[in-house]
Amino acid sequence: MTTLHPASVAVRSLSRSLNTGFLFFVVGIVASPGGNGTNLLSVVGLVAIGIVLGIVYEFAYYRRFRYELTDDTFDVTSGVLARRNRELPLGRVQNVDIRQNVLGRVLGIAAVHIETAGGGQTEVSLQYVDEAEARRLRRQLRDGASTDTADADETGTAVTESDAASADDETVLFDIRPHELAILSVFTIDPGASLLGGIALSFASGFDPVALFPANRLGGLPGPETGVIAIAWGLLLFVLAAWLISAVLTFTRYYGFRLTRVGDELYYERGLLQRYSGTIPLEKVQTLTITESIPFRWFGYAALSVETAGYAPGQSESRGSESAIPLADADRVAELARAIEPFGPVDLESPPRRARERYAVRYLLVVAAAVGVAFLLARYTGLIRQWYVLAALAVLAPIAAHLKWRNRGVRLDDRYILARTGFWRRTTKVVPYYRVQAVLHQATIFQRRRRLASVTADTASSASLLGRAATAHDVDTDRGLELQAVIEDRLQDRLRARQRQRSVGRWFRDGIDPTDEDSATESDGEE
Amino acid sequence: MERLTPRVRVVWLLLALVRAAIFGGVIVGAAFGLTRPAVWESAPAALVPAAAALAVALALLRILVAWRRYGVWRFELRDDDLYIERGVFTRVKTVVPYVRVQHVDSRRSPLERTTGLATVVVYTAGSRSSDVAIPGLTPTRAEDLQESLRQLAIETAGEDAV
């Protein structure tokens, strides 16, 4: 059994002190004796107690925390008040991530996060272990996961073999180029950054947008000095600040992004101040998503994300980081995606033309509703007068419908489903048949009017929680049923083929007589 | 293709009525509250009747949908998969291969117990949209179904279902 790095007590205490110290600060303010105002001494005392409690807790946590890597499980014993014994079968490990912040880099310690499928949270986080230990754990967890149910002594030999292999088999798949990083930083809008920008600006202006308005320079402009223009000016500054912060954040986040392939695993590293690195086992890949958002698509760039059942990119920062390529030339992205999953050409079949009519009608209805609201506003309030101007938007409806229609499509490859949707943020999903969990054929009342339907191939990747499963939108109803049947057929075929392959592989490895079907399938537990 | 037990309509109708009553109570109550002189002096006189009419219309719609739902619902245990057709407005045809079944629950709410019905829920590792519930089964049929799904899932297993 191994313990955490001793320095983790200090680092964890520091972050906990900030939390509990603040909590006790609030408690001290509220429950301060005397009644008239706060008693400084008691507040400071309470904060000190909070900090000491935090340190004691972290020390106890450190003393109680033990982990061990056995031949087929990863065991963790932890907990100060409530004890927990956790055993993680190595075959179930989906991702292993290493995270290092600035302090951690100075002290040479790192946090290791281990993800499995299922469960809402990271299953095991080791905060913190030695850098070298973190790397060792990642390597061994990976090897354990790939040799799954093999015998113990066999695992030993396998580890040394792939250790040797990992030394020279590391192929660099992707290295972010300076211009790619620059474009990414400039065009990415970080939602957190806009908040930060807003807060910074509020402080700078003393919570008064008028303070930011350079009245002396724009004196010649018409209109009320402190009215709409001041607000617009404030808004502009806010956008600028948010943009700057978000560019800096994106830059530090993706600085030095590198994706390498070691054996059957992808390994990524990124970050300027805070270092992130992690592994994605190729055999656990559920879905590939190629995203071409609108400013990037114009310049010929795309992004790639790799989803496993453990987590998907873009989830909250606390849970796994992006196992994806943030931005690269579209050709490079396509090449890389094919290196992971060798899918064929992306010539998709478009939805029928009546789908386009449907979109046009839908957009026209939206415009009509907007005009209606504007009319009501003009009729009952004095806010606007020319309500009919909005009707000009109707010109855009056919264009928007056409663009939406053009950016949708589906293709059933020999081994993959390719589905594309979205004009502003065009995503192309690549799903291997054997990853499909269920196939849904859906037709809303409006789709049925035009004999259309949407076919969704549901997978276990966590991104589809947000309704982003691979979907062929608005295909012909009968074609949809056909797609559904074909996907299901190929799923069964692929599963059978994979099972055969694995059994054969195992016979070779274990030397089991191929006629001894039962023992072969019994040891055939995991993948 | 198997249909549900006709009695399930009773469950759905009751549920529809309860929900409609709650929603109707809320909007009619809100209309009453608004028309009090202290809140809105020049409130139109038609507000309360309009709210009541809306509540009744929605209740009727709910009842119709609940009735129609029975006519649409179908399921079948096919060779390799469970096939389900459902949905009044959005017609959904789901295919769940037995290989992907993680576990099968059978469930009986108080309302179902009083009407002598049961629901079987089939879970996959996919996103929530592919977990399917088959309501309106007699308890014996639910047990049978659960058992046969279990058997079929075991027979076809062999791979990590993720």
C-alpha cells in the first residue's frame, strides 16, 4: 500500500484553508458577540480555528489514504470520518488524467484522476502524488487495462514488453502549430471569461457604466450624454475585456498541445501554467466528433473530439479535460480522425428537398411570430412604431433553410455511421456500429406531415446526455426505417466479428484448444 | 406485435386528470388573484372565464392524448432486439438489441397496484433517451417479460456492454 506525497498535506491544506477560513469568516461576522458591529478578535480567532481544523483534517486524510495497484485491480482506502474501500477492476478503466497546477509543478507533485464508465463523478482521484509516480501509475493502469483478464504472470511479461514498446513506439499524431493556437485564442469565446471580464470591469468603473464613458473626447456626438451611448460604450468595453481574457485563457489552456499515440492509446498534453495530460484508450473510443464552427470553417479549420464512456470533452472542468484537438487544418483533422477510426469518404446523402421546405416554413413562422409581437408592442405601447419592418426578415428564411438543409446528412459506411448537422456549429459524428446502444426512429407531428423522420444512433458516450447523439435528421420515413434496420444488422454483425476475433486471439495467447468453446467464452469477459 | 393491457387507459386517464386539475387550479387561481382590485384594477372581466376555458381545453387535450396513447403503443420481442413503438405527437420507434441490455426492472406505482398493472423498465448504457419503459402489463406478463429479457440478455452477452 502506498501513501500520497507528503507535500499534498500542505497543498490540500492551503486550498482547504481558503474554503474553511472563508466559511468561518462568514460565521464570525454573523455570530459575532456584542451585537453592535463585528468583533475583530473573535472573527480572526474563528478564521484561525477554521484553518487549523482544515490542516488537521488534511493531515488525517493524508494518514488514512492508501492506494495499491494489484495485478487486476486498483484499490483505494480512504476517508477520515466515513471510510471507503474502493476496488477498480483495471479492465474497466476508461481514462487516466494527470493534472498539475503551478504550485504542483514547483513542488513536483501531480493529481491523478481515473475514470470508469458510469457514475456521475471521477471514480478515483489521487491528490497528490509524485510526478514520476503519476507517470508510472498511468503506464501501469494502461497496461493492466489492455491485458485485462490474462493470468497474473502473463500480465508481468506484458508490462515489461509494452514498457519497452512505449519507449520507442511513441508517434506524434498532432502538435498544435503557432498559427492554429493564435486563431483558436482569437476566436474562442470562453463563457467564464465574459463573467470575469464583467466583474473586472465593474470594479474598474466603480459599478457605474457612465464612469467608463470618455465624455471629453466624444463631446461632438449627438444624443444624450449618459443615456444609450454610455451603455453601448460600456457594453463594447465589456465585450473587449471578455474577449481579451478569453483569448489569454484559451492560449494558456491549449499552449503546447500534443497528441501522441503509444501502442493502442492516445496520450495528450497541454497547458502553459496548469499542465494537463491524460490517456484515451483507443479501444474504448465511443464516438469521434469533427466540429467546424463558423469562423473557423471559413478559414479551413476544424476541431476533433474523442468521446469515451468515461467522459466527453467540454464537460465541467472538474471532471476530465478535453480529450480532443482544439483546432487544426481541416485536412489534418480528417487524417487524424481516420488514424483513430478508419472511416471512408464523407460523401453524405442529403435529406429530401421537402425537408428544406419544412425549415423554410418553420423560419417563416418564427418571423411571423416576431412581427406579431412587434405589432402588439406598437399597438399597446409606444416603444416601437414601424412594426412591419421586421417582416423584411422573411427574405432570410429561404436562405437559412437552404443552409440548414445543406449542412445535414448521413452516410452508412461499412463500419461507421456518419451523421452531420448544424450550420453555425457543424458537427460530423463518426460512430462505429458496435458502439451503438439503441436505435431510435422519431417523427414529430410536423415531420409526419411531410413523411420525414429522424434516426438516432444512441451510444454510451456521456456527451449524448446533452442530446448530441449521432442523428440523421429529416430523412424520408421509409429510408429512416431502412437506416434503423441496417444499423441494427451491422451492429450485430460487427459484434459477432469482434467476438470471433477476440476468441481467436485468446486461443492463440492462452493456448486453449479452439474446440473448447466454453472456456474460451468464459474468460471472454471484458474488452 | 403485442398491445398493452386495455386497463392501462384507466391509469393514464387518471394521471391526465390529476395533472390537468393541478395545472387548471394554478392558472384559474392566478387569474382570480390578478382580478382582485388591489392587484390589477382594470383587469378585463373575461380573464377568469378565459383561464377556466383554457384549463378545460388543456384537460380535454390531455385526456384525448392519454386515450390515443394506448392505440399507438406496441412492442415486440424480436430475434435480436426489443422493438417498441410509441408516442402520440412524436412517434418513436425504438430498437434495443438484447446485447445492450444492462438490467431490467419491474415497477409498480400505487396507482398501478390498485389497477393490477406493472411496468417493465429496460436499461442500456446509452443516454437516458434509450432507457425504455413498457407500462400497462399484467403482473404475470411483467414477470414473464422480465425473465425472458433477462434470458435473452444473458444469451447474447459476451462483450462489455459499453
